[in-house]
Amino acid sequence: MNFGLTEEQVLLKQSLHRFLEEKCPATRVRAAIDSEDGHDAALWLGLADLGVTGLSIPASHGGSGLELLDVALAAEELGYAAAPGPFLGNAMATVALVESSAEEEKARWLARVAGGEALLTIAYGEDESQWDPARMTTKAADAGITGVKPLVPYAKEADAIIVAATDREGPGLWLVERGAPGVGITALKGVDQTRRLAAVELRGAPARKLSGGSAALRRSLDAGAILVAADAFGGAKRCLDMTVRYVLERQQFGQAIGAFQAVKHQLANLACDLEPALSLYWYAAHAFDRIRGESERHAALAKAHLTDLFDRAARDSTELHGGIGFTWEYDLQLWFRRAIFDRSFLGEASFHRARAADLAGW
């Protein structure tokens, strides 16, 4: 049995890696984080031209009709490059729309999203890092949606926000368009400026309920956890690669510091932890499409383990770089900050480990 990637998936990774290596060096990442909105529109259109924005969109709506593993492979490469932009929020919102049964909204939005002409985002989490749909306090009624969503990716740039809320039937999803009355958006200054967040306050905002939104809500949260895990794997791998290059060049006491036993052991331990972790997000993505009964638990496990690993990789790499690793001028800080985002967005590792335990019946 072959547990590897298909030729098409390998080509996708290689093509995206080359594109980002050429078009998204650290200088461009820094330019984006220094900009007002953190959105490199030209880079985003380049990704759309490569088909990244339409990977999971059905061919009938102008996309590639691929599976979540393909989207996760793209997320890994974006994490390796610390690429700025609205990929995560847009991908989660796309999954939510595809998984719903809102055919009218699919026809209106999906083809435009696939072509990079429209941008979607999601509004799920609430105060005190609340990501459990059953505990969300945002309410939907005939008069509109009311509530606060403090962590919404690229809310100001999005053409529409897919909002998780509850009504008499329980948790579901509603679509709020740009410029709708009763929507207040406040940009936030987060640690990771490669992925901007905003606080969204809804005061009776008009919205359209997505049919089948309850199941789509859970599915999009699972997809988001897997995509964050893939981003974390790519980021951790970049930290390891940067540190290996550095310790082979940095001289101390007449030799490269990579020759020191303590340095070699730290890097060997990190490499041994990182390589097997790849299978976690691969299998979680596979289960998302092929083994739905296991999807939620494996998404939680992948999110918890890989974001923890990325956090440790960023910290160990920073320490192995010595004083230069802690400076703004050195690029490693871009991945250190990204690790903090991945660890917290959609819930901390402890939250997802508890979910996985509950789902396993422990």
C-alpha cells in the first residue's frame, strides 16, 4: 500500500515552493507586515493564478475539486515561507460554504473565490478563547445577528464574513456581506503580523443563514485545525533548516558550533520529533475526506501536537542562534511569531487534547 503523495500533489508542492521562494522572500514578508493592512494583493493574485484559492472548490464552481490534503500541502508551503495574507480564513470559509447546502450562495461566491476575485473569511472564536460552537453567545434572529467576534482574519478586506452564531435551532452559519449595517470592524495589533486579525462587533447585522450550516460549522473548524497544523509543520521545518545552516557557518573556538555535542543533540532531537509528525496532518486531512467518523479527533490531535512542536522548534532555534536570534533584524522572528499564532488560533493544545480524549471516549 502506498502512503505517499501522488505525482500531482508532489508537483503542487514543488510549484508552490518555487513560486514562494522567488516571489515571497523575507523582504517581501517584511514589507507586508509593515503595511497598513498586511495584505499583499499582488501575491494573493499570484496564488490564485496557481490555483491555490480554488483547490477545494468543486469543478462545477470553477475550482479544482481536490481534497483537503491538497489544501494542507499548500498550507505547509505557505508556513515554510511565512507567507503573509488571508489564506487561512479564506480556506476555512470556503470549506464552510462547500460543506453547506446553500446552493444559491455557492453559485454566487465560489467561482469568484476560486479566481481570486472575492475574498471570504470566518468569524468563529469569542472572548476568553471560546471556540466550542455549543458555547458561543452570538445570537441570530429575524432582526439580524448580534455578538462580538474578537479574532477574525482579514475582516476589513473580506467581501463577506461567514459567522458562527446560534438561533432557536442551535449553532449554525450566517453570511454577512461587506458594508452591511450594524457591523463594526476594529483592526488588532497581533504578535504575528503576517496574518492580520480584527475584532468584529455585530449589532443586528443583516445576514443570510446557510442551510446545512450546523454540520458545515464543525467541518470547517476541523479543516481549520488541520490547516493550522500543516502551517505549523512547514514553519517548524523552516526553523530547523535555518538553524542547521547557521550552526554550520557560525564559528566559535575555531570551529563551527554545529560540531559541539550539545548543539548536535538539540538539532537531532528536533529532527527526530519533526519528521514523524508529518503523518499526523496527512492522516487528519485524509480522514477529513475519506473517514469522516475519525475526522474530528484526528484534526484535534494534529492541531495540538504540531502547534506545540512548532512552538518548541521556534524557541530552540532562537536559542541556538544566540543573541542574533532574538533581534528584529534577523528573519527567524517571523516564524517565532507565527508559532504563537498557530498555537492559539482555534484553541490551545490543551483544548484540543481534551476534545480528542472526549471523542475517544476516555
